[in-house]
Amino acid sequence: MSFTATKFAPSPLPLNSTIPRSNDKPLSFSFDHFKPHPSSSFLGSTRTLLRFGALARPHARTRSSSPVSAVLLQQTSNLLVTKEEGLELYEDMILGRFFEDKCAEMYYRGKMFGFVHLYNGQEAVSTGFIKLLKKEDSVVSTYRDHVHALSKGVPSRQVMSELFGKATGCCRGQGGSMHMFSKEHNLLGGFAFIGEGIPVATGAAFTNKYKREVLNQADADHVTLAFFGDGTCNNGQFFECLNMAALWKLPIVFVVENNLWAIGMSHLRATSDPQIYKKGPAFGMPGVHVDGMDVLKVREVAKEAIQRARRGEGPTLVECETYRFRGHSLADPDELRDPAEKEHYAGRDPIAALKKYLFENNLANEQELKAIEKKIDEVLEDAVEFADNSPLPPRSQLLENVFADPKGFGIGPDGSYRCEDPKFTQGTAHV
Amino acid sequence: MSADPKVFLMGEEVGEYQGAYKISKGLLEKYGPERVLDTPITEAGFAGIGVGAAYYGLRPVVEFMTFNFSMQAIDHIINSAAKSNYMSAGQISVPIVFRGPNGAAAGVGAQHSQCYASWYGACPGLKVLTPYSSEDARGLLKAAIRDPDPVVFLENELLYGESFPVTAEALDSSFCLPIGKAKIEREGKDVTITAYSKMVGYALKAAETLAKEGISAEVINLRSIRPLDRSTINNSVRKTNRLVTVEEGFPQHGVGAEICTSVIEESFGYLDAPVERIAGADVPMPYAANLERMAVPQVEDIVRAAKRACYRSVPLAAAA
Ligand SMILES: Cc1ncc(C[n+]2csc(CCOP(=O)(O)OP(=O)(O)O)c2C)c(N)n1
Ligand SMILES: [Mg+2]
């Protein structure tokens, strides 16, 4: 019996025979036929990656791919975004990147604590998907949730303040880095346990169907996005929800952010068939693989998946192949990832790729992008100052929000509700 | 592991990463990937696999990266591990150890900061151990692995970073501790303080403070939550006539409640003061550091409670 990594490495699967995108129909997916289409060859998975041995994607093509934008460029008549859209995407990605860099700085300065998981490198996924949503649509995230919150519109001030543990945070300092919630923005968490968010997201999608079919709200067309990682796709809750979502045709998109690693566990060492998107068709929904380092490609796929959900045609599984540029959390020594692998992906920075596209298509010039970066710098300076100057949660907050109705604390020895005791709100460690 | 080839370790990041908290450092190198298995993130799956292996006499040590995540495997811990010996009328025993860090860490919020001692302590068929010192960890873990029944072994993340003096006896390869036996960490005559895991250290600090004020506290390190060493606790209370229970977990239906009942049942006549219970606040753990501090017991809380028990301070009026 051997459990060595080599034995676990997948045997080469037949290369996916889907037609490489042609110039006239670059991004077509057979959503309707539920056919798995690894629409991108995930450029990182080409020759270079094959050198990493274990990391070679089974469906990697051996030809060397041109950069994303080059493929897209060939159809200049058919630009993927307008100038406004391009700038919006750029701004959102810069916000995500700079926010996380600021978090690292503040963590090392002792302003935030605990486990802080940063999103650097994965911005194209959050931006590519969430910027297509309406405010009423829901997002369910994991412990790596700051940037999803920002993309969904939760103000930087509120997210930063939450991280500082201040009363002005989006959860008044009660949630913290791994538990961002905002009812106003339909951000439903912030789940720190693997897989946990997926059923909750599926429940949010279920609600929409219920509203439409039981409560007769014919216009209910809200979509839920569930974000989670490659490692999470080995957890039962993922499979259980793929089944129910397809069974009941729920308006949800399962967005896998496959950054190839789950802390120090390589995806290929953890998963019998590492092509996650293939699990969609197994449950009767489309599974799509997309280059998660290219915001425009992500957006293209996201658009179709979200529209499909909105039209009531059911769920989609999207595997975005991406990479995190930092350790798992700020406490992770990050010793197991090959420096060459990191360097390789650093070269595929999604922000640089979008920038290049915008330039090459005359959608933006250097000054415009610089102006955005400057604006975000200012937004974040302001957010930090706001968080720093905000008050700590008062002692009286300790026992608040445990129940929607504080009578849940029960009746005291004197026969009245404990929450009505004037001392109650002072909160002590021994209630 | 060197003594028994049937013992193996499985869990997330226990191998190549050397343990999320580096607890299994060196084990992969020493025992190889057949006995130190990195699993996918599937607690329900690998805990159940551990139980199945234990059915056939292997001795799995299943690590939860933290005990919080054992909630995804609790069906197997309780239904498959704890009840099989009974349901099969003794035909199938389950010699398995579930271990990992338990209790509040720092700054990680509600989902990652919780004590499972009373949760698992409530289940027939389980043994629940809570080491405090290095000696405890070594002696109790060996006992747990050798035990024919399922053991829940609750370590503490914040104690991982602490070092303890170790005796030559504890280093001896034959060293092992009995399950179900508490340890008197510090003898005293005025008040008994029971604690487990990290709270033992707090209780000892409180005892030092109390000593300066002329109160001699006896500190009991429970070591085992289930079975509970009722005898050591009651003998101590019969001597000191006062009791303070300390735990990090939630107060209601907690370890302190069980200890209190035992003392009321067996030593009621010896009590000179109401039993004081120190526990975590009855709220999910807040993230903000100032609230977090208020939500977990502090040394001062123990000192105050001991003084109340000894009538050295005014009783807490209508504790909120
Ligand atoms: C149930 C459960 N088990 C273990 C963990 C510890 N843990 C936190 S993140 C993580 C890895 C997750 O990897 P992946 O799903 O790929 O997401 P990524 O961190 O790469 O974004 C693990 C094992 C957890 N949070 N929940
Ligand atoms: Mg991952």
C-alpha cells in the first residue's frame, strides 16, 4: 500500500478535445447541453507548468498559449467591455488588491488579529462575477471574504473597521476577518468552515424559487453566488448541494476558486479527479472551466451563468483556475509551494492582464489608470483613519445580538426576564 | 507509533505541512506517508474511515485541525465511534483517538473559538481528556492510544506555545497516565479550584495571588472530563469546604455544572459557601479583542470568585 504523492498523481486523462476557441466565436459554452468545456487552456497550465510535474493539468494543452489578451485582441471589432466597464473592473480589482496589501500592513502593525486570509491574485474572480450582480443578488463567501465584500459594495470603511474590531465595522466588531456580513448588500457571510457556506447559499437560492412559486412573486429573479476553493470541493456539502440545486433548478452559481492549493495541500494530491468543472454535468448542470486570471473571460462565463440562473434555468458550476499570491493566511509560512510556480503565476497577474487589454484596445490610458490607483489609495487611507479613530465596541455590546429576541436568555431567579435586569447589558464573563 | 505498527495518524496537513500547528513535525519523515496520511478536507469522511479502521483493530489517531471542525464529523464520533461497542453488544470495540486543539484561540471569532469538553463529555461511550502540561500531553495521549475505546483528546492551541518543566520520569518511555484520574497541581486548605486545560494555568496564577492575601487554594487539574474523578474533587472539597469551578466553555450544562452536582450529591454537608462557577460568557466568541477578553475567564475572575467563596469580599449582587 502506498500513499505517496506520486501514486496519487492522476494518470493522464485524454486531453480534452473541445475545439480551441476560434476567432469568430471565441467564448462559446454549451451551457445548454451541459457539456464540460474547459474553454480556456488555462494558460498557466501549458509547457511551463508541465515542468512542475505534479501540477500539470490533465487537460493542459501542450501548445504554448498566447496571452489572454492576444486571443481576445484578434477580434477588436467585438470588444469585451466598454470603456466604462473596463475602468469599473480595473477599479474593483485595484481596490481588492490594495485593500489586502493594507490589511497585511495593518496586521503586522497589530491593528488586526487572528487568522487573516488575503485574496491577492484572485481578484479577477470576485470582480468578474460580482460586478455583474444587482444589489438584491446574494453572495456567500468563506474566510477569504474581504474582497468579495468590497466587490459587492460593502464600503471599505466598514470592512476595515470590522477588521480593526471596532464598533463601526460591518458587524460591529463581532464578526471579524472571516465573518463579513451585510444585509444591506446581501452579503450573507463569511463562513469559516469548509463547505458550510454552500448549503446556506443554496438556501438563499431556494428562497427565490419559493418566492416565485409559492409566494407568487413573479418578479423574484435573484441570483446567489457561492464562492469557495478547490479544497472545499472534496467536502460532502459541495456534492449534496450540487444535487439539490440541480434537482430543484435553483438560481445559483457555484464558483470554485481553484488556486491549486488548500493551505499546504496541493489540489492534485487531494482530489481523485482534479477537473472540478466536470462534477457539474455529473449532477445535471453545466460545468465550465475558465481562466481565473483573466477577468474578461471570467466575466463572459459569469454573465451566461448568472443569466441562466436568472432565467430560471438552474445552477451552473464554474471552475476558475487562479492562484493566491500570498500564503494561505498571514500566519502561513508558505513553504510547500514551489518558488518557480509562484513566479510563474506572478507573471500572470490578472490586474496586469486587464491593464494590457485596456491599453491595447485604447480603452484607457496610463493617466486614467493612475488616477484610479490614486483614488483607491485615498479611499484606503480614509478607511484606515476611520477604523483607527472609531470606538471599540462597548462592554454593553457583549450580550447583544445573541438572540434576535433577548428574552432568549430566559427568566432570572426573580421571575423577570434576565435581559430586563438593568445589570444584564453590562455583560460579564459569568452570566 | 514505534511501539505499535497498527497506530497511524490521519488528518488535514498532518504530513507534508507537519501539522497546521506543527504538532506532527517529523512524523512523516519518520513513519512515512503510509502511516502519516494527509487527507482532503472532509472531516465526516475521514473520521468515519478512522472508525471503520478501528473496527478491524487498527489504532487510528484522527487529527482535527481544530476541534471546531469536528462538528462536521460529530456523527461519526458519537454515532459510529461511541455507540458501536454497545450496539454490537461488545463484539466491536473502537480504539480510536480524535485529537486536536480545542477552545478559544485569539482573535479568530465565533466559529473558531469554542470548547467541546462538555459537548463530548455528555456522551456515553466516549472518554474525554484535557491535557494541561507537557507531562499531561505525553502521558494522556499514550493512554488514549492504548485505550480500547474512543477517546476525544482536547489540546489547546494557546498552550502549544508554552513550555513546561518535564521530569525524568515523564520522559521515560514507559511513562503513561491513567485515564480518569485528576491531578492536584497545588495543595491548599481554604478553597478548591477545579480547572482543565489552559484554565489550570489561570487557576495556578490565581492561587499565587490568593496566597499573598492569605488564602490557600487547592488547584485540581481534572485531566479527564469523562470519566470525571469525583473522588479527588470531593475529597478536596471535604477538606477545604469551598469550591470554585473554572472552565472556558459556556456556563449552561457545562463541566462546572457537573462538578457542582457531584459535590452537592456527595459532600453537601461539607460546603461552607455556595459553589462559584467561572465560565465563558454565554455568547458566541466576539472578534473584537476587548470583547473577547470579557468573554473568556480571566485570572482576576477566579481570584474574585475564590474570595467570595471565602467571604473575603461582598458577594456578587445579582450577577447578570
Ligand atoms: C471543516 C473545516 N476543516 C478544516 C478547516 C481548516 N481550513 C481552513 S482553510 C482550509 C483550506 C481550504 O482550501 P480551499 O478550499 O482550496 O480554499 P483556499 O483557502 O485555497 O481559498 C482548511 C483546511 C476549516 N476551515 N473547516
Ligand atoms: Mg485553494
